[in-house]
Amino acid sequence: MGTLVRTSKFLSAARDINGIVTITMRRPPLNRMNLEFMSEFSNVLRDLERDNCPGAILTSYSNKVFSAGFDIGELCNPEPERFNDFYTEVQNNWTQLYGSTFPTVAVINGHAMAAGCLLALSCDYRVMIKNRTIGYNEMQMGLATPTWFTATMLNTVGHRHTELGVTLGKMFTTDEALNINLIDCVADSKEEGIQKALSFLEKFTHFLPKSYTFAKHSLRGPFIKQLKENQNEETQLAFRFLKDPEVIKKLEIVKDKEQTQFLTSKVA
Ligand SMILES: CCCCCCCCCCC/C=C/C(=O)SCCNC(=O)CCNC(=O)[C@H](O)C(C)(C)COP(=O)(O)OP(=O)(O)OC[C@H]1O[C@@H](n2cnc3c(N)ncnc32)[C@H](O)[C@@H]1OP(=O)(O)O
């Protein structure tokens, strides 16, 4: 796997002989993202920028779940200060990953739901294992999809697929995701996925890093700028939404096992 360059409670980062870093999410059982998880993620990305990393792969320790998205504990009837910290960290994390100066690949070796899907979409390339699902399922949870989540999908698959995906809270199977270019290729196993990711990243060894960064920022920069300019408003909007009694009630139900099993059967 390479030399371990960083390990924290929920993430590990290992560098191979070519400098490519594999970030493995490990918050059992579902890689749910809470404030601590997001802070660790930001720290890893900051280190990679500082070290002029030539490329990174993002994957999960589990072959069942890439990430179940935000920890519902951070969203259900939140406290103002904690939510502000959490949501700010999430936004910063997205600007770091979506705008990274190095190329990134998501090896999606399990279900990628809501913010888990956003993580994958924020990379430059996606390899997904067969028979998994990916999408923004917020609607099914009684939530709404934040604007920058939507923009990230829109920039990947276009308006119509985003519109249907977001408004239906649709989880796409691996085959469906490939058909609409939500992912770039399919692998039989995580190991094969990593090989495909490395082949993609190998292409960038022939380019000047500054040329790559310029191209990426030409495409993604305006969306990052837009979020940065509206960060506080986005946080307040989300907080107000989450304080709606109907939303709180729905999220409390979702926290029950029965409801998540219902969601699982929908995505299986
Ligand atoms: C105008 C306003 C506009 C903006 C509004 C913004 C609002 C805020 C931002 C909203 C954006 C939201 C992003 C998100 O990421 S929301 C989270 C989405 N995640 C899910 O829907 C995951 C649901 N989970 C599942 O479908 C399954 O658990 C899964 C397929 C992932 C795994 O199935 P499995 O059978 O292995 O596991 P279980 O279902 O038995 O789950 C085990 C226990 O974990 C609990 N669980 C599952 N997911 C979560 C989660 N995301 N957070 C917290 N807890 C979770 C589940 O209930 C089980 O608990 P128990 O063992 O106690 O029963």
C-alpha cells in the first residue's frame, strides 16, 4: 500500500513510490461524516497541497459502504454553534477537494449516499465497483440538496440527469451511473479499481502541474467562488431548514433502523 504519511481516528493516508497518496476513510460501520471526520479530512488535504502531492485516491475501508453521507446526528435539531462549525468545515472541505491543485480519483467500493456522493463527485475521476449505488438521496430523508451539491452533479452529468436525480432522491446503480457519466468506469474489485485509478493518474505525469491546475480552475473556479461568497447565507439557510419541526420529525424517524432498512431496500 505504501508508506503511511498520516493516520488519524477516521482516515489514513499512504504514499506509494510515485508519490500518489491513497486516502482511506475508516469510520466504521458506514463512514458517516461528523465534524471530527470533516476536520481530519481538511487536514489531510491541506498536507497534500503543502507537499505538492502529484495525485490522490479516495476510497473506503469497507467494500459495502463508501460513505453513508453526513452523520444524521449533526443534522437532527442541531445546536447553532456546533452546526456552524460542522457546515463551515464541510464547505471548506469541498472547496479544498473540488479545487485541489492535484488530480484526484474516487474508488467507490461501496454505496455513496448524499454527502458521500458529493465526495466522489468532487474528485476528477470515478471508478465504481459493480452492484453498488450512488446518488443524492436527501429527498428520501426529508432533507434538501444544498446548491453546491447540485452544482457539482450538474457539472458532471448535465441538467436533466441532475434534475431527476436530485428531485427524486435517486440512488443510481453502478450500471445506471456509468450510463449517465456519473462515474467514469467500473471495476470488479477495490484492487482493480485502484489499478484503474493509478492508470488515470499516470496520464498527469506528462503534464506541467501548473497547466493542470489552470485547466481545472478554469472549469471549477467560478463555482468555488460562488460558494465562498455565499458561505454564511448557505449555512443560515440550512440551519433554518433543519430547525423546521417537520424536518426534525422526519429525521428522528430516519434515525430508526426500520426506516434505514426501507432506504436500503430502495437502493439495493
Ligand atoms: C432551503 C434549504 C436548502 C438546504 C438544506 C440543507 C440541509 C442540510 C444538508 C443536507 C445534505 C445532506 C447530506 C447527507 O449526507 S444526509 C445523510 C444521507 N445518508 C443516508 O441516507 C444513509 C441512510 N443509510 C442507509 O441507507 C443504510 O444505513 C446503508 C445503505 C448506508 C447501510 O445499510 P446497512 O444495512 O449496512 O446498515 P443499517 O441501515 O442497519 O445502519 C446501521 C446503523 O447506522 C444508522 N445510520 C445509517 N446511516 C446513517 C447516517 N447517515 N447517520 C446516522 N446514522 C446512520 C442506522 O440507523 C443504523 O442504526 P442502528 O443500528 O442504531 O439502528
